[in-house]
Amino acid sequence: MAKILVVDDSSTVRDEVAGFLRKAGLDVATAIDGKDGLAKLKADPGIKLVVSDVNMPNMDGLTMVEKIRGELGNASVNIIMLTTESSPSMKERGKAAGIKGWIVKPFKGEAVLDAFKKMAG
């Protein structure tokens, strides 16, 4: 059972983030977009932290978060957005949906590792 789900349509970013977290000893699953991420979260109740991009095909990250909180009724999973988006309206939408943090790419793993470990339990 994974503790962290990394959701990004860019295989480069997805592999970089997941690889860094695995090297740090964490259990990680990956998803290619919000639709895939939602399905993986439904299938694995052990996921404690979702790290997601915003702009993705099929289902964007913020819509996925809204569905996690609404359709799945999952208020306990921690969600961090990892994105190139920095617009205040996007951040406000994320905050309203219940995300825990907003990180602007590029990913700097060492800077967030302790927080990620804590959120992943």
C-alpha cells in the first residue's frame, strides 16, 4: 500500500518526484492525470498524501481535489499542489478545496522532505 500518490502528466516530473521520495524510504504510487489519480486513491485507502500538478489533460488537479473532498468524501488525505501555476485565483480555489500547500515548480525535494514524511504518516 502506497503512502504517497504523485499525480503529474509529465513523466519526467512524475519520475523525478516519485524517485526522490522512494530514495528517502517512502512508499509511492504514481498517476498520469487527475482521473487516474482519483481512481488510484479510491483503490488504495493507505494513501495519506497526494502531490499533484494542476494543469493536466482528462482531469486537472484542482478538479481532482474537489472530487476527492466531495465525491469520495475524503477529508483526511493531505494534498499538496506542485505546479507552475502561481495565480492567486488558482491558489484560492485550491485553498477552498482543502489543499494543505502550494509548491511552485521546480521540485526541491530536500526543502519539503520532512513535511512530506510527516503528512504521509
